[in-house]
Amino acid sequence: MTPHYGEPQVAVGIAMVVISALLAAVFVVGWRQSVADVPYERVQAVGYWVRKRWLAFLCALLVVVIGLSLFELPYARGGTHGTVVTVKGGQFFWSIDPARIRADVPVRFDVTSLDVNHGFGIYDPAGHMIGSVQAMPGYHNKLDLTFHTPGVYHVLCLEYCGLDHHLMQASFTVAP
Amino acid sequence: MTLEAATAPVVHPRFAELEATEPRVTERHVAWLFVGTGVALFAVMGLAGLAMRLTQAQVLGLSPAWFYRLMTLHGAGMLAGVLLGTMGALWYVVRQTVPLSMGRLLVSYVLIVGGAVAVVVATMVGGFATGWTFLWPLPFHSFGQWPTWATGTFLVGLLCIGAGFFVFCLDVLMKTTETYGGLLRTLGITYLRGRDDSPPPPQVLAATVVAIEGLEACAAGVMILVALISRMLDSKLTIDALWAKNFTYFFGHSVANLTIYLAIGAVYVLVPRYAGRPWKTTKPIVVAWLFTLLFVMAAYSHHLYMDFVQPGGLQVLSETASFAAAIPVGVITVFTGLMLVWGSRYRWTLASSLVYLGFAGWVIGGTGAVLDSIIPFNFRFHNTLWVVAHFHTYLLLCVVFWELAFVTYLLEEAAGRTASRAQTRLALGGMVIGGYGLVAVWYLSGVLGVPRRYAVHPAGTAGYSLAASIFVMIFALGFLVLLWALVGLARTAHARRYENVEVRDTWSNSRWRVRRRLDEPDGALRPLPRVAEPLGVVFTGPVQLGLAVATAVVLHVAFLPQTVDAAEKSTGYYSLDHAGQFLLGALVGAIVASLPRVAARLDRRTADLGIAAVIAVPAVMMLVMLPSLYGPLVGRPALQFLYHVGIAALGVVLGLGAGALGKVTGRFALLIGVSMAVMYAAGIGGG
């Protein structure tokens, strides 16, 4: 399987580039201004004015971002009305039952491990990473997803599990 | 604007007006030992990293078995190296105002270096390859790749590294709180409430917060490592995977994160040298450190976002704490650093440039971390190369830069000059281009969804690894130029320590010149500062003593019958029962140590014994809870009784040991010692 850039990931990547560029610009300006001779009282007066607003902005951003994220939590809640897919990870294989599911039908993945920790990473037919959940011995992690695009979905292990970790791959099919 | 040329002064002209103390000879030597070892470990582990990247680029043909061995070594070795370097730097700056113990610091050094050697043996000779995270139960599912002794060697190695940091934190907490008169005053809370006009300097605030968080993190580390060692000794022991993962990351994430906060302590002292402005403790700085104390500990759980069985409240708390931890950094620490530099006629040297660049690495890496800490984003980035990108940004381009800045500062001070402009530009240019290029490729690969910790990357992605390898080599070239510049500074420094003196032979009347070593400056040999108040006792006054006795009795009477009863049905409760006996013993020990007659005999030597006791006793207590030790005693009441008395006796030793550490550190050691036993009971079973 060859991975491809996923859309939400690209958006996050662009956010990273923009924020990093702004921060880098601040440091370049700071570097250029470092040779000037400005009384510290003046720097403090302006700096404290900016800092108060910067603090308020970051606090507001925190509330907004955390608040919005609560609507998009991947954790399964309540019962399921769709297909339950049992996933078991072992060194170095995946057991996915059933391995053929229907498009547009809610799916609950019931993920566990037979030995060590594994990561159930799902990639769509085009190679976009669409999410992951851990497979932990003694526990069942439940992930709800609905697939709209038919095709063969690939699974890679996303938790280091030993010698053939990178070979621990599988697939399941989403039928139209 | 240009960088200062060679032979320019290495401090700001206004620095002489600031109240600064000359470091002592011992402080310089110890700093050299720590930072020198840290930089050497960084260089070696960096080579291991390059070998891994070249393998992923399909240039080097390392087998997966060797790749994962190197990966394990790289992670654990880097952690040890960065920890040593930042510990040395913080100790150096704090000891100028706080009489930290050199003996205890050297014990830390021996433990951490010994631990690092054990990790090298376990991985390179024994083939141990679980990654530095050693997630239960992977160490026991080697798939024929490593023997049991390699598992034991690795676990004991990490235990030594954790114990070394534990000793350091205990000494720092003990000495800072003694010097500044109690925990509230040392953390600046008294100042915040307007009852103190002279708060401790910011490096002492940093050291105290790091010590508290380091003790908690190391306690978790000792607990999980002892659990795995116990499992190695007794296959009947079972360990809960979720419990193990929580404590493994509480230990590993926190210690790695604390290296930044160790380093910032040194930066508080370095920036004023180049900006000519003091970095004073202010109320916002105190508030920032108090929030850091809260947020850093709660953030670890973002490693478990994709473990959906982790309680949801803890997930959201971790998400909030991970984001919020960036606020004190962005609003107070880095912002104040920029204000100090702005318009200051900053003295640009090789060291001061590295300090400045480190701030940028911290906030840019922090941005990557905050984005990854938002749960819906993490759903798509968890364990991809994005994770590797963000922590390398702030470890390589902030912590390592500050570690190198500290080495450079020591040499610039000794040489009285900085590196040449060409050397400075080449070194910084190489490391900045190489470093940011390396992490940019990782961020890009994370966006692509490439998993981390893969010996062989998915098809079509080898080009990213090749590009990253080239950037690593550019970084390495910059690093080599830096080393070359440092050698030049060291030679100048060496020459400055001697003077040429003309000597005349009275017999032949001939004259010649000899080199004579100059004396150290007076300030370098001055005595250590005195502490403001003696250690104090764990329970002060009859009221506290009475409360402690009452608590012990009530806890045991209320708790024990139920736990004994439940012990017959559940191993978890049976371990909890032992934790109860341990708690009783510990309180008795602390009460005894608080009695005036006993407290009067406590001194530095008993404090050393106390440190040994509070580290070793909880570990021993957890080790003797093996099912194969306790199991045969069931149905033999006399032996069972003796076993329980033995557990309580261990508690007494812990209490006495904590008592020897004084009021603040003693209470803290008592709390975490008993907590380790209780939390251990929550996660293990079997038998």
C-alpha cells in the first residue's frame, strides 16, 4: 500500500506551516531589533500590553478548540445498530471478522489483542489514513465508523510490537 | 546587523551592574562532567539515528532486528544524555545560591551513566528491542529476539537512570526549601500573596517545580519497572495492560518533558549575561510555574488517546492540560525572553545565539505538539511520523541547543572570547538548516500517514527518508564545526590559565621563561551559602503528631478488616492489604523520626541514609509482594503474621528515612513511597 496525503491532515499541516512561519517571523524581528538600544521600561510597557491580549487570545483559543473537539471525539458511545467487526491483533497478524462490510452502514470495530499492544490503523483505498485505535491485551476498544467509499481498506500496525511490526498488515473490503 | 567577531567581549557591558555571582571551581568541574557526557551521548545516539534514517531510505541495509535494537538504544540513550546535560546545567546555576550536595549529584551521575551502559549492553549485546517505552507485555514476547537476561539488564538500567534522577530531585527539593524557608516561600506562593518581598530567583523556582514533578515521575517509573522485574522473577504475576501503559508514559513522557524545564533554569541565568537585563521573579512567572506544575503532570495521558477504554474524563483533562501547558511557555517564559532581548544591544556570541534559537525551537515544536494533542487530530496522527517530528523539534532544536549553548558559555567565559564569525555562521547554519529540514520531512511524512517505528517504510516513501538523511548530515556538519569552534575556545581557555614568567638561574645567571598556572579567582573558591532554616521534622508539634497517630489507627482499623476479607477473594485487595500495613509502618516511622530526641540527632549523614531508604524501601516492598513468596504462606498463620510484620517493618524504615529528609521533602517522600505501594496494588495480580 502506498500512502497518500489525507485532507484533514493537509489542513493541519498547513496550519502548522502558517503558525511556524509567523513564529519564525517574530524571532527574525526580535533578532533584528536586538541591536537597537531601547529603554527596558519602554519594552516592558509595550510588552505587557501585548502580553495581556496574547494571553486572552490563547485562553479563548483553548476554550474554542477544546470545545469544538468534544463534538468530534472518536470514542464509541452507546449501543450500535450496524455491523460489529471483531478485530484481534497478534504478533504479527490481524484477524478481522467479518472482513467484508457494506458501505453506508455503521460499523463498530471491537478491537483487542491476543498478546502485546498493537495499533489498528485504517487507510482508505486511495491510501489516506482515516484513523486508528489501539489493540490492548485484556481490553476491548470500540471504534464507530461509517464507510461511504467502496473498495479495499488497508490496515497497518501503529504500535510497535516487535520484529515484524512493519509487516503486520491486513485489509478488509467495503462493498457497495 | 552582524554577529560579534572573535575576541569580542562575551558578556553585555551592563551585565557587571547586575547582581550575579561567580561560579565556584567545583561547580564548573561538575558542570563539565555532566554536560560533556551529555553531549558525547547525544553525538553517539545521533549516529544511531542517522543509521536508522539511512536504513529507511534503503541506503543502508540494517536488518529489522538491528534497526529495532538501535531504535531502542537511540531513545533510551538520548533520554539519558539529555537528562545528564540539563541536570548539570541546572545544578550549576542553582548552586550559586543554594548549597546543593555535590556527593549526591555524583551518585546521580554514577547511577545514570551505569544505567546507560546497561541499556547499551541489553540492546547491542542482548538484542533487546522493545523501543524505549518497553510497553508491557512486549518485553516478555521477544519472538526469539532477546534472552531474559537482556530484559532484566534493560529494566535495571532504566531503573538506575530513574533512581539517579530521583536522588537529584530529592536533594534539590530538600535544599531549595531549606534555603528559602519552606515550600510555599520557595514556590513563590508567599510572594504571590504579598507576604514576601524577596522571592527566590526564577532558576530556583524552576528547580523546585522540576524536583516535585521529577519525584512523581520517577516514582511511577520505579513502580512499573519493579512490576516488570517482578514478572520476570515470578511468571504467576499478572499486570494490567492499561495500568502499565499509564504509568510507563507518566514516567517516560514526564521525564523527557522535564528536560526542557531543567534547561530553562540555566537559560534564566544565561540571557541576562547577553542582554544586560535581569530575569527576575515576578508574579506572572510564579503563576506560570504553578500552572506548569499542574499541567505537565496531567498531559502524559495524551499517549493513551487511542486507548478508548481510558476514562473519557481523563482524555479530555489530558487534552486540556496538553494545550494549556503551552500557555505559560508562550505567554510568560518565551515572551519574557524576547522582551529581554528586544532593544537590549544583545551580545551575539555562539552561546547566546544558541540560546535564542532554542526559544524558537521550543515554540515551533510546541505548536506541533498542541496540534497533535487535539483528540480528533490525534485520531489521524497517532503514532505517525508527526509525533516524531514534534518532539524532535523541541528536543533537538531547543533542549540540545540549550545544552550546547551551556557548553559554549562555559568555554567562552574561560577563553574570554567567542568563536569566529565564520565558525558561528557555519555551525548555526548547518544545525538550523539540517535540524529544521529533518523535522519538516517528518511533519510531511506525518501528514502522509507514514507510521513511526518502522524498519521498512511503506512503498513510495523512501525518498522522504533519503531527504531526511541528507538533512541529518547537514546538521552533523554544523555540529562538527561547532565542536571545532569549541576546541579552539578550549585551547584559548587553557592558554589563559597560564602566564609566562622569567626565571633566573643564580648559579649560571642564565634566564629563561616558564609557564606558571594562574590561581583561580577569589570568588571561585568562596564558601557555599547557608540555609535559612534547618530541615525540620515531618510532623511538627503535638497536634500534628496526634493527628498522624489517629490517622494511622483509623485507617488501619477501618481499612484492614475489609481488605483482609477481600484478600481471600482477590489478589488486588491482598496487595492493597499489604499496602495498608506498609502505610501503618511508614506513619509509625515518621512519628518516631519527629520525636524531639530523635530529630535532634538527624544530620547530613542521616539524610543520605534517608535518601537511600526512600528510594530502596518502596522497591523492596513491591518486590516482596511476589505471589510465589506469599502464596506458600497461605494457611500458615504464624508465617503469614511474620510476613505482614515484615511489610510493616519496611514501612517503618521508609518513615524513618522520610523523617531524615525534613519537613517538606520528608512528607513528600512519605506520600509518594506509600502511593507507590497502593498504586502498585491496583495494577498487579496473579497467584
